[in-house]
Amino acid sequence: MRLMEEKILAEGKILPGQILKVGSFLNQRIDTDLLAKIGQEIARLYDGEGVTKVLTIESSGIAIAAAAGMAMGVPVVFAKKHKSSNVDGEVYTASVHSYTHNTDYTIVVSCDYLRPEDKVLLVDDFLANGKALMGLAELVAKAGATLVGAAIAIEKGFQGGGDALRAQGIRVESLAILDSMDDNGITFRPQ
Amino acid sequence: MRLMEEKILAEGKILPGQILKVGSFLNQRIDTDLLAKIGQEIARLYDGEGVTKVLTIESSGIAIAAAAGMAMGVPVVFAKKHKSSNVDGEVYTASVHSYTHNTDYTIVVSCDYLRPEDKVLLVDDFLANGKALMGLAELVAKAGATLVGAAIAIEKGFQGGGDALRAQGIRVESLAILDSMDDNGITFRPQ
């Protein structure tokens, strides 16, 4: 999606530790014109795939998931993050490793909101090592639902998570894929 | 908004402690058809007021704020929650008391994303005691921006926060206001 690449080049800031700051348009401050176009592009990419539900994790994925769900006309479910695995009741859980905080956290979704008959599209703002998406895919599997694929706003291709998921046969569509990011600037993967 | 009242009656569940569970359509699982209509209704209510920015708090307000921002054609900013007040850098902060968890937390927004020239609409999913909205209003005041008002999906009128804000001269529009909620059911305030 050329618009996403242009936004990253115009407003993204590269911080130490290979962090790409996009707070001015994608999180913290959300450009709602761009957000609507992201939703429409995700709907176009997965048109005809029979998606019945969009699944994301709180909190920075919610706006994009909501835009995609509105464009596709399907409900959005978001998994909640729990710091402990001490969760009971009728829920599906998965453990996710956070490299940023060097800790594991549990993601949780109610069994009521993810059903065996669902065809699920995972949506998130960032894809780096892929651990969060793998956790969401695990929730889909535990529900006995079908994983259609994933749609991501920005993939850090050089961190390998997206390609690892693709190697597992999971369809991963990212609106912009960064192949490198350093003092010389950003190189996008041709799509 | 009659549709919101109907949804609450059809799918809301009253839990002990005067908790209204609306996970099936407003949070956890989001009905995106309803979400789009909520955004349009908020845009209609504040039409002509010159709103330049929607402000909310992570995470359950984000989807509604995004829908409102898209319908109004203005950016959305969300304040982040910090458990400690140990925050530095160029940010505005406010302290919010949580009755649910009986603790104070700090909400934070970057000075870059809330400007003196902004006319700000506060958006959230729930309004009970009003402490979160007061914290957001404090961020707006600290930025030197203008507070246009607030738009809320569901107000627990019997907890008094909304009327306290109105008594301060703040315009508060809630799509459904619950005047009572008990074993006999729910009574809405006529609007």
C-alpha cells in the first residue's frame, strides 16, 4: 500500500533499538482518513475469503481491527492481555513472549466470542518477531475455528516473524514491509 | 439512540456490583454495524461545533473513538494509562481514581498530539463516576485546548458522574443513560 509507505517515510521516526515510531498517524494519534483506507485495503485483500470475524489484541491493534471489521461488515473480537496466567472461566488462553519487556504474558478471549464455525482474520498494527500473531493463531486453533490469515499495517521484515509465519503456510498480508531500517533510512520490500 | 437502548436490553447482562456486561457488542466483541452507527450519531450530535480532535483513553474507548473520528473526519488521540506517575518528557499527565480497582493511575498524552488550537471532543464507552472524563478534561486544559464536550456510548446515570460534569457546564451526550439497573431490569432516562 503506497500510502502507508509514504506516511512512514514522511512521519516515521527511527529510534535506537530498531524502533519505528509512528505515533503521529498510527498509534497515539490516529489519522482517521488513513485508518479508513487501511480498513478498505484489508477488506480488498481478503475479499471472497468468507471471513466471519476479525481478531486482534488490545490495545494498539483495536483501531485498525475496527476499521477492517467495518469495511468487511464482520464483528471484531479483541483478546485481552493478562500478566499472570491465573485465568479461569470459559476462556481460551495463549502465552506470548514479549522481547520488548523480556517477559511472558497471557492473552485471553472468551469462548463465547470465538466459535468453531468462525473464519478468522488476525489484524494488528505491527509484526516483528511474530509472537503476538502466533498467540492469536493459537487461540483460533483452540476454538476449533479456521484461520484465514493475517493483515498487518507495518511489518518489520528484517525481524523475520512474518516470513516464519508464511513458511508455516499462513497467509500474511502487510501493508508495508520494512526490509531494513538504519541511519541511511528505510528500504521497503517490493510487493 | 434507540438502537443502543435496544442492544442493551437484548444483550446486556447485569452482574453483581451494578456492573453492566456488554461484551457481546461493545467491548471484547464489537458489533461493527452498531459501531459505525455510533460514530455517525456522535458526528451528528456535534455537527457544526468545529471539533478538530477526538480524545479517548486506552483501551475500550478506542474503537468508538475511531468510529467517531472517521465519521467526523478528524484525528483520534488516545491517552495511555500508566500505573505510576513517574513519567517524563514532553507530555501532559492527569491522575485518575479508579473505584473498580481502588487505586490511582496516571493518564498521559504527548504534547505533540494535543495543541492549544485544538477543539477537543472526549469519547469513551462508559461513563459512571466521571473520573476518567475529568482526567481527560484536565489534559485538554493543560494543553490550552478548547473542550467542546463529551460523547459516551453508555452512561450509568445513577452513579452521578455525567450530571456532575453537566453541572460544571460541560456538554455530555450519552447514547443511552441508565437511570436504574437492578433485578427488575433497566430503566433508561428519556432523551
